[in-house]
Amino acid sequence: MGGFRLMAVHAHPDDESSKGAATMARYAAEGHDVLVVTLTGGERGDILNPAMDIAGVRDNLPTIRREEMAQAAHILGVRQMWLGYVDSGLPEGDPLPPLPDGCFAKVPLEVSTEALVRVVREFRPHVITTYDENGGYPHPDHIRCHEVSVAAFDAAGDPDRFPDAGPVWEPKKLYYVHGFLRQRMQILNDAAVAAGRVGPYAEWLEKWPAERGRLLDRVTTRVDSADYFDRRDAALLAHRTQIDPNGLFFASPIDDQKEFWPTEEFELAATRVPSALPETDLFAGLDPSDATDGENW
């Protein structure tokens, strides 16, 4: 395939459809090669759509989530692979219980880093996206996803690191996706109120921690992806055990989203090419001659 190569690293199936999905769909439609790497199977996830909390679903949740992921990837027009680790679950209680043996968050970092480095060296992405140091939210798999992605970005081009993981490849840029911004919710809520509707996010905004409002200050890159919001939503709905069609993901009319907040937001965390900020393109600064280099996936 032509174009640049983008690798999006996510903790669980459905994360790819709620964080940067419209951007991936746009780039795939424009001829770039987009690969989603899903680190775990989401085996310990809950059933978050009441309509799917029915006999037979919970017992077959790992298989169903794989089927959902395949459908979502098809809708977005991207490729997807599993790294093969087991969901750690979201511990609850005070004190928090220990994580289950064998789960992703307990795998030694060097082990999971080597596994991801192997994929990086095979796919040879120009750009990698993942979560920030807080994981987007403090799920142990999300935080580990950040750690593994950063470590793999640093190690993939180093011939002294993981010499058995394939020929070295040095990704050019690393981004953190910032999918949940307080300012976005506020603007969409205000738009609804101004139109005489009930603000869909009023209760959420009241409870939103003040520090979360500062995430927008970290954003360096805003990608116009409004034309792909419909595809993003369709991919989200494909994860039918995880996404309630009556939930907050769909509380704001898509026309409001396209008009008042038509972008998806990222933070340039590391770059090996000159970068002039702010940006509107994850591939900004890349040499166009590299776009057809090393297509061996």
C-alpha cells in the first residue's frame, strides 16, 4: 500500500473506536496504511450495554469481543492484530485487590516491549499513537499500554535492543491521543442549551475533575476528521457488548460535533523529524519520499 504507515496501540478492543478512530478512518481512506495493535483480548471487561447482558454472552465474551473488533476494523478501513496478552481487569475496592496472575499489567515490561518491538519492526510505522502516562484513565492495562508503547518507540531502532526481534526500524513520531477533553464536552453541552435542548453533559461536567480540564494545554495536533465521525460511531456500535447506543458517547448530535468540534486531538510526545507546532496532520514533517519505503507488511 502507498502512503505513510500509522500504528495505533490500544489496550482493549473498543479502545480504538473511542480514541482517534475518525483520524484513523480518514488516513486509511486517503491511502495510508493503518494498523491497530490490540494488546489484550478484553477478557475481563464488563458487559456495558444492558441489551447485551443476556444468557450466553458472558460465557462467550472473549470470542464475541474478537468478532466485534473485526467488524469495527472493517468499518474503519484499518488492519488489526492482537498482541496476545490477557486483560488485567479494573481492580475495585479499598484497598485495591492484587492483579490476577498472568495478566498483561503483570508481564515484565521487557517481555511485552520485545513483543511490540517485533511488530514495529515488521510493520515499520512512521507514526505511533498511544495513551499518555495516565492511560487516559487509570486502568492498569492503559497505563501499561503507555509504558510498553514508549519503550517500543525508543527500542525499535536500536540494534542493541532485542536483536532477535527483526531488522531495526526507527519510527519518526510518537503521539498521545487525547480523546476526552472537558472543553469539548462543555462546547457541545452549550450548543445544545443554546438550541433549546437539554445539555447532554451537564451532570458529567459538574463531576469532572478540574485537573482534567488542563489536558487541552497538552494538545499539539488537531486533525480535522469530521467527515469520518459517522464511521467512528458505527465502529463504536460494532462493540455491542461495550457500547450502549443510548449512552453518553452518542448524547450530542453528530451535526453539532461536526460544526462545533470537528477535530480529534493528539499530543506530540516524541519526534525524530523537524516539527512546527501546532500541527493539523500526524504525518507533518515527514519526508514524502519515505512514504513508499519498506512496505513489507
